[in-house]
Amino acid sequence: MNESQKVSLKEKIGYSCGDGAANLIFQMMMMFQLLFYTDAFKISPAVAGGILLFASVFDAFVDPVVGILSDRTQTKWGKYRPWLLWTAIPFAVFFILTFTTPDLPERGKIIYAVITCTLLMSIYSFNNTPYSSLGGVMTSNIKERTSISSIRFITATIATFVVQGLTLPLVSKFGGSTSSTKGWTLTVTIFALVGVALMIITFFSAKERIAPPVNQKTSVKQDFKDIISNLPWKSMFVLTLFLFITLALWGSSMSYYFKYVVDKNALFSFLGHFGLVGEEGAELSFGGKILAAFNLIVYDPAKVFATGFSLFNMIGQIVTLIGVILLSQFLSNIFGKRNVFIICLALTAVFTGLFYVVSPSNIGGIFALNILKSLAYAPTIPLLWAMMGDVADHSEWVHHRRATGFIFAGIVFALKAGLGIGGYICGKIIGVFGYQDDVAQTPKAIEGITLTSSLIPAITFLVGVIALLFYPISMKKNEQMQSELAERRQKK
């Protein structure tokens, strides 16, 4: 188990800040970028989805390059840490530019969106591939690696809570409505500045402890051969691709679902029971008073979308955070990462599919399904990256070579390809079904939005379950692998 590679809580928290920074950006891209393009930048949903897809396809050529470069980086700070420092400010700049809307004709808007989105996707690679790889070389201790991932995703969940819960209220506050271009730019600027600070904290906190074998020869060709023959990596690639197709698809569609499908009067009445909305002068709850202090309280059912959707997201993230803290490491230590992932992801698919049958006026049912879905999905969140560290170890175990950055680069590509494909599917489907921004939708358009919020993401979640069935690293095999690798390293 390599007890010598214990990692302090302080270092784990410092490392986790990097994922907090990344999620301030990633969650904006996953949840709101399509909505921003269609309702603020006034680009058609099909074209907006195509922009996301193009950026992710272009990125297919960037990710391997980043993996190769980071594996071959030699500095006094290590291979992967310096990339966090080098990319922090460019990451923030491209993030702000992507959510800025210059006054251009339609063709100019599309070109601007393609360039800024592609640059943001690319800089994400140069930042997140080394960051993820860093987590794979901080320790080879199995329990420590899961602990690092769990703490990392507690911070990521807090960042997700902030983005999903506060974005639309902040956009409305700064700009007057959720379609305000000024509101989007100011909100993103705040998130970007916080992200830079968090990334710098990670750079100064984390340490690299695992190095490639001392006699390993540099060979890009061999890196490719090793990864193509690596069954655990191929399983994780397919899982990650379809996982993030689903998250982007469902995340994008739910903003439309709340804006156009959910019954606004029922939502207004539901929130009124908790004192979060109401008539002018009515008694407000503590939460309602906080909203009122920021001029975010809603008195009109027609304007309840931002408050309702933010509350929906925040409750989901609170449940997710509880699940990550209490269940992920506990369950994986008993049943193994793979088994926990399979069961929890299958349950997530079931609860997602049920959004198709719940009535738009049954607000309690909609919130209850979100709680069940969030609780089922929560234990899987830290496991993805902990398992990728195991995949890098498996490659070293089999081939006597280590290329952590290259292995993680493929998975980061799958993540961003999923983000682009999921956004494209959502934009394409709601476009085909007749979506028009900022107007009452036709029954056909409502059906399209509902499908992208329920049955379609349920199916793509299940593809991830199937991919996990081919993942061969059991708990017993992982322990054997770590023991043999530790013996090899001690001999050199």
C-alpha cells in the first residue's frame, strides 16, 4: 500500500483548489454556454451546438500534444505543476472573452464564438491535463489516492454549487434579465478572477512523488502503442466520453426545461411556501430576505425561472456534496471503485429517465427526482479520476513505462469531446423540434426539450455502465498491482 506516500490534509485541500477553479469554468460551459449563445448572443440552437462540437473536435489535436509536452517537461517544480501557473491567467482571459458579446452581424458573431470557444477549449487542455496528471503522481497509495479525489471533488462541488446556484441571479442583477449580455460578462469576470487565485494556491500546495522508471526512454510512438493496448484505458475513455455527453446534454437542456416546460405558476406557489417569492410586502423567509438584499426576490410568476432553477441546482449540489463526503470512499473501500460506479450510474440513469413522466406542475416531484439523481450520482464523482490514476499504474505495471500525462490527456479529450457532443445534441434536437428563444414554445418544442432532459441522457448514462463492465481492475488486482510496483521502485 506504500505507506510512505501519505499526503497531508493541507496538501489535499490545496490540490483540490485547482478543480474548484476548473469547475467555475467547466460548469459555465456545461450548464449555460448553449443558453448564453441562443438567448443572449442570439445564435440559433443548431449553430450554437455546432460551435461547441467544432471546438471539441479541434481539441482532439490539442490534447495528445499537451500530454506529450507535460510528460516531457522538466523543471524544479516537476512535470505537471508548472503548467498550472503558466495557464492560470490565459485561462481566465479566454473564459471572459467567450462570454463577451461584441456588436457584430450574425456571421461575425458565429466567427467570434467559434474562435473564443475553441481557444477556451484548448487552454482548458493545457491547464486540466497537467492538473489531472498531477493527482496521479502525488501518491501510489490506493486509499490516499481515493481520499485526494474525494477532497478534490468536495471543492469541485462547492464551485459547482456557486455556478449553478448564483449564475442566473447574478446575471439578472448585473444586467436586468437572464438574456443580458452585460450581466453574463460581469458574472464570468468574477468567476475568472477567483479561478486564477485558486489555481495559484494549487501550484504552491501540491507535490509530485511518482516519477517514471529511471531507464525509461522517451517515445511518442510507444506511448500510443501502450495506450491503444490498454483495456482499462479504453473502458475509461468510453465511460468518460458518454458520461460528459450526458452531463452536458442534461445540464444544457435543464435550463430550457425550467424556462419553458416547468409550470411557472406552480413553481411560484411552491417557492412561496418557503418564503422565497411572494407578494410585495409579504413576510419572507431567511433565504428570501437574503435574495431581497441583493434585489433578487421575485414577485412575478413569469420571472420565477432564475430563482427556481438556481434553487433546483443548489439543492442538487448540497445532496451531491453530502454523498461525496459520506458515501464515495466508504462504499469504494468495501465494494471497490468499479462496482460502486456501475450500480450508482445505473441508478442515476433510472432517475434521469423519470423526468420524462413527471408532470411540469408537480414541482415537488421534480425536486425529489433531482435529489435522488444527485444522491445516486455523487459516489461516482471522485472515482473517475482515482480510477484513472489506477489506469496509469496499470500501464506501468504491464509495459514497465509510465506516461501519466499522455494517459490523462486522452481522458481529458473524452471529457471535452463529450461536452461538445452533448451541447451539439441538445442544440440540434431542440432546434429540430422548433425551439425559438424568449417566446412561448410549441408542444412539439416542449417535447424536444423534455426528451433532452430525460430519456436521451438516461440512455447515454447506460452506455457508460456498459463501458464499465469491461474495466478489469478489481480491488484485489489493484492491491496486487500496487504491491509489485512498489517493489520495483524500491529496487531502482
